[in-house]
Amino acid sequence: MYRFLLTRQWVILTLLTLVLIPTMVELGFWQLHRHQHRVAQNSLISQNLKADPVPVARITSPGHTVPRADYWRAVTATGTFDTAHEVVVRRRTSDDDRIGFHVLTPLDLKGGGTVLVNRGWIPTAASQQTFPKVPAAPRGEVTVAGRLKADETTGSSGIKDLAGLPDRQVMLINSSQQSQLLSRPVLGGYIEQTSPEPTDGTPEPIASPDDSSIGPHMAYAVQWWLFAAGVPVGWVILVRREKRDRLEAVKQAAAQDEAAEQPEPATAWKAAETTSRTYRSA
């Protein structure tokens, strides 16, 4: 009855079904893990942004790798901006998705040491080879508040670190690279400045990270699991339909054979008449 399952097309279909079920289940768990990661990240952002600011030198040092637990930590730093060694970071977007630069300025700390400060976004110059017009940083001693961020790498950011860039232009915000250019130690990570705010609105301050949206990952996980449950159901429906079609085909063939074996009415009458004549002659 189910011997058709051994045919080539049904073997392929069954194997495909067996592959799809665990694949879809795994995709569902992948989306679930992304959802859990997003929820944990939102919690971390909220916790660190609401925490009391601490001096940046207290939680990082030269060569230090900022741990994930300190991402977006509210920090302060007091010192003097070193605008002579200011650089711009290429291919950065504003809050409304315009392409431009981030302004990266070293801050020489009052107690010694240097920390990088991302002062915000500015538009590109007329030419990519030209250093853009950068709004002046505050002069004299200043206290900067902001969010602590980890050094960028190609692996963590997906941004390729290009060589041969114009003078004072970089692709990544990386304390080790800037330490080599400055020829002095630089604290690991950098500060994403939130205050003091620029008087004329430029550089444009970087918006706070989103700590409320959880994205569609949980819905995608449920969707993949429903697909995984639907695959065997669909396979059973197809099998039953194939069985029904084959039974109907067998019944139709049997009916046609039976009709073919019955003599036509005219032929049967002639045969009866011939038999009757033969009998009378005898």
C-alpha cells in the first residue's frame, strides 16, 4: 500500500523532510539566543547609564581591554584637549543616516595620562582626501562626561582598517593605534562624549544606545519552530493524498478492465440467434 515511498522522488522528499526539521529547530534556537542576548544587552545598557559616573582612570588604564560589563558605563574625565593630534574617523553615520566623520580628540588628563574622546559627528568635506572643518574643542581645563566604549577592531566592528588614508584620518577608534601616533600611553577604550554639549550643535552628539527595543528575534524563533512542526504534517498530508490518488487510479483501471470484458449487446444477440438456428437445423 505504501510501496510508493520507496520510489526515487519519495525517498528524496522524505530525506529533505528529515533534514529540514532539525535545521528549522536549530534556526529557532539561534533566534532565541539572539533575543536573550538583546534582552541582556538592554539590561546592561540601562544599568550602566543609570549608574553614578566614575572617573575614567578608575576603571581603565593603558593597554586595558574594556570588559563587556563596563560597556556604556557613565564616566568623567578632567583635562585639556590636545587638538593638535585630533583625527577624524571615516564612514560614520549621523542619527538621520548621513555619512560623515566622528571627531576623535585626545584629552590629556589632569592627573596624568591620556584618554580618547569621541566628540560627535560632522559632515564630510567636499573631497574625501581633504581634512574636514572641525568645530573647535573647548580650551583650557574641561570636565567631560560620557559613555565608556571598548576599542574598535575589524573583528568586533566589521570595519576594515584601510591603509594609505589621508593625514589625520582613521577607520577605527583604537587606543593602541593612537598611542603609537601620540608616542605616549593612552587609556584603553574611549569616551563617547555627552557633555559639555557644543554651543552651536556641532559636532552632533551621538545618541544614547537603544535599551528598550528587543527586536523581532523571539517572533522569528516561534516562526521557525512552527515551520518545523508543519513540515512533518505536510509530509503526512502528501503521503495520504498520494495513497488516495493511487487507490482511485487502481479502481478506475479495474472498472475499465471489467467493462472491456463484457460483450456488446448486439454481439450477444447475434450469437444467440446463430445458436437457435443451429438447434432447429439439427
